[in-house]
Amino acid sequence: MDDRVRVAQLLGREPRGAFDVVVRDDAGDPVVVRNAPLLDDGTPMPTRYYLVGAELVRDVSRLEADGGVRRAEAEIDPADIAATHERYAAERDAAIAADHEGPRPYGGVGGTRIGVKCLHAHVAYTLAGGDDPVGRWALAHLAASDPAPDTLTVRMSDHSTDFTMTGGGTFTVPIGPLTLLDGPLERADPPLPAHLTNALGLVADHLDDVIIAEPSVAVSSSVFAIGPHAEAMARVEIGDHRIPAGYRLRRSDADEVFRTLAVEPVAERRHNPGLDDDHVESIVATCCVILGVMRRLDLDSIGISVASDTASTTIGAGDTRPVAS
């Protein structure tokens, strides 16, 4: 498969700039990509090395959700972290044409100058050969950890949703925010109560298919949602574009966000703090997916893990099996 096609699948969106695959797994699947310092439209891209390997992204997300960012900062000499940022920035900036005029990337690993912002970016840099004590710390903790076998990770793409159990396969259902937006929600502005009921019901029906295929999904001890759509809902609830490490979305808060957004026309919805233009139309459908999962599994909260503020994450483990479409 063409690298650009495969990386787009892993990201859940089309890459916005040039990249090279610099690390692959044993099967040849991309694990780390090296991004050009500027996107196709000239926007600066501070993250030089980005983690896309499905299983590793999932595992690092869990490490972050367990407080990995704070622990890494506490256990690693700040001077060593600062030196890592300097090395990273120097390599990235050397790839910019000498005659370039206009905005330039900033910061070090993951676009930060001080401390640790994103373990995914540090792990990617380490795997690509970078001298990064944070990445080495994260990989060592992953090697020593033994994730609970009943952890469920949920990733929404535009037209599908993946459900992955730790140590098991990935079950894919053919619904995502854009599927719901074009289907039961009928792109109504705003949607009617019947539209919302139908969308939530469709999510529950497909999740029932997953549970039939993998009963342990119904009793997962911990559930995480990752990817750009999940991040969008978290940002709306927080009211800010920054999502803290270890963030968990409570069901009561998810219900409140849903009730607020579902009655707002798109023109009013745009004014919600934290809601970017890419998700203004789809955010109600995203709420339907996340709430549908939380209600069907009777969850009090769901973790939402973020790879970085400039890119999106993905998941996967073992074989990928579609369930009833």
C-alpha cells in the first residue's frame, strides 16, 4: 500500500504536508514519520517526528493518561530535557530553505520549549534515532508495564469507529461522525429530537454487534477515546484548545455539552470556546458517538488522550475485523 494512503488511514485524515516514513514495524507498516518543517499551505509544523504506529500510539496514550507527562518531568533532569529540545529544533530548522521568508516552526519536541508536552513526540524522536531521555523513559516504562487485559480504546474516523481491547483485535463498525451527520441527523440545522434519538440508537445497535463479537467489551474496566473527533469534544467541554494529560470526560459533562450543542444552529455553535472550524458541523454527531458508547457501557467517564496539539492520533492492535454493517 502507498505510504501516503496508509498514513492517512492511521491518522484518520489526509496528511497536510510532505513526510517520509523513517521507522517501520516488522510487517513494513509505518511507525514514525518525519514531517517537513512547513505544511503544504506554508503553515509551520513544529513536530518533526510524529508517531503513527497504531499499537504504540495506543500504549503511549495510556501512559500519558496514567500521568506519564508529569512523572517524566519529575524524574528527568530539566537541563537534559532542555538540551533535547535544542537538538530537535536545530535538526528541524536546518531543513528549512535558507531563503525562506515567513512564519517558521517554534520550540523543540512537539513544539514546546520547556518541560514535556507530548510523550508521543518524544517516543517518535527516540525511535528515529534522536538522543531523547524522555523518549527512552517512556519506552522503558512501556516495556515494564502490563496493561489490564480489559481496557477498551475507541477511535472515531469520519465514517467508521474502531473498538480495540488490550491484547485483542480491533472491531470496526461503519459509523462515524460524518456517517451520522449525513444519515440520521440529515444535516439538519439544528437537528430535531427524532434525529438525535435515531443517531444514538444507531450507535447502540452497532456497539451491540461489537459486544456479540467480543463480550469483554461490555465489561471493560477502563475506556479511552482518541483521535481528532474525540479531541474536539474534549476541547468544547474544557472551553480551551489545550487538553491536559490524563483528562477524563465525565458522563454528566458529556450530556451537558450534548444538550447545549444539539439545539444551537451552526452559526451560533461557532462561538463555543475550544471548538475549531473543522468540527463545527460534526460535533453533535461526535457527541452522539461518545454518549452512545458511554450510555451503552454505563460509563461514568471516558479518558480522552491526545498525541499533540498539532496532529491527531490513532489506535489498533492485532487483526482488524469489521462487524455487521
